[in-house]
Amino acid sequence: MKTPRLSKESNYKWLKILVGFAITALALWLSFRKIDWQLLKDAFFQANFFWVILALVNTIFAVYALGWRWQILLKPKGKIPLSNLFRLNIISQYANIIMPWRFGEVVRAYLASKHHKVSGAYVMGTVFIEKILDFFVFVFLWISVPALFAIQKEVKGYKIALVLCLLAAFLLVIFIWQPRTVLKWINFLSLLLPPKLRQGFKGFLERGIEAFGLLRSAKTLIIIVVLTFVFIGLQVLTNIFLFKAFDLRLSFWVGLVVLLANQVANIPPSVPGKIGIFEYAVILALSLFGIAKGQALSYGIMLHLVAYIPKILLGFIFLPRMDVSLRKDRKLSVEELG
């Protein structure tokens, strides 16, 4: 018999799934409404597949490049080969793509801890650092890229994002330079937990905070920030290769706008793979630059395939070798990570 709490969680899960399907259906309808199917087909199959192949290769290399930043963050606990980090990042993104719940980051933290004898809590700390840096850069670009000014007039959410960015920056400073203050917060919060969970909770967060100490080095912080911009640049390069494949004479900044639009598209719930939402985000972004809907949709479909198919195929290959099941390991305990 389900307890009221479990029943409530189950209802919320199903509500989120239903909302995801509804948003996906709406995005698909908006994307394909009043489309000239012949134009869509012609634009797709007339693409220059030399540039498509380059985009595919670059997509894989961009995931490999993610390992550079992560390797630096993990260095105090040992040097993990880039090839291993590449596999972990692929599996993480594979999990995010195929599952309705985005728990890929937890999966890679668990696998890094399991296969490389690093504290799972410390690894989660490095993952949090990565995500908060990505968020900072995203907000910075969202506000500063002139091509987005027209969007900002209609979408007020960027102001909320700026406030969240400033709050996150404040918390990041506290975590880096005032760890004792954070430990006091942890001790206080742990008192709210049952005695059996208290020690595990405290130990997990204390080991996670240790990762932030690495950022006290200005040199390390600068390198990590630069690598964050490099990774974003590689993602934009994929967009540019596909511009060339579709003979679209668009600049680097347009490629950046497309990337940012797809980052926003990751926020709402949807079916696995962001089907429909991904394409509609591309259509909206390219419409700012006068690209016809049919051509933008064919580009969006190709970009979706280029961005997701290599990760799905490689994830399908790598995951069994890691001796883990996404279905069985969906719920990972603090003890397993810590």
C-alpha cells in the first residue's frame, strides 16, 4: 500500500510526464503547421553532406573537450585519462537524452566514483562547479549578444536569470572562500534529518565542498572559465558547419543565438530527446534573421540528428561496458555516491 508521500510523488511524476507530452505535441504542431513538405524534403536532402560529416565529428570532439575541464577539477584526486572522461560524459548525455528525467550528471558522478575510486561527493562537487559556470556564461551571453535584444523585449525571463546568476555567484564565492560558514549551515541542516541519515548527509556535502577549494587558485579558475568558452565555441562551430551544409550565409553570432535558443529549450519538460521543442527553438532563432520556416525546420531536424545521434550510438556502446543499468541505478543513494 502506497503512503501519502509516495502517492504524491507518483502523481507529480505522472503530471510532469503528461505536461512534457503536451508541450512536445504543441511544439511539433507549431513546427510543422503550414509547412511546404516538398520544400522541407528538398532542403533536407540537398544539404552538402561533407559539412554534415564535419559537424558530426565536431559534435563528438566537443564532448571530448569537456573532459579537459573536468580533468582539471578532478586532478587533486588523481589524473583520470581523457578517454575515460569522454566515455563518462557520453554516457551522461546519453542518459539525459533517452530518459524523461535528466539524471545524467548523477550517473557520471556515480560511475567516476565506482571505476576510479574517487569520492562520489567530490565528483558531484565538480559537476556542480561545471553547471554553475555554464549557467554564468549562458546568462552573460544571453544579456550581451546584441542579436538577442529583440528577444529580450518579449521574454522577461532573462531578468530572472540575471538575478539567479548573481545569487549563484554569491553562493559560489561563499563555497570557495568561506567553507567554514558553509559547514556551519550543513551542521544546522543536518539536525533536521533523522539520526540515521544525518552523518551520511554531512559527510557527503563536506566532501563535495572540498572540490570548490580548487577554485581559490586564480590560474585554475581562469583556465576553467576559458575552457568553458572553448566548449561553447565548439558547439557554435557545429551550427556553423551546418549553415554551410544548407548554404545559409549566417555568422558566428547567429550560430550562438541558435545554441542559446536550444539551451532555453532544455528548460521545459518534454518527451525524451526534446523532439519538437528542439526544432521549434531553431525555427524561432533563425526567424530573427529572415530564414524561411521550411528551411529553418530542415536545418533544425539535421542539427537535432547531428547533436543527438552520435551520443545515443556511443552511449549505447559504452554503457554496457560500465556494468551499470540506467533502469536499476536510477535511484542512487548518498552512500553509493559518497
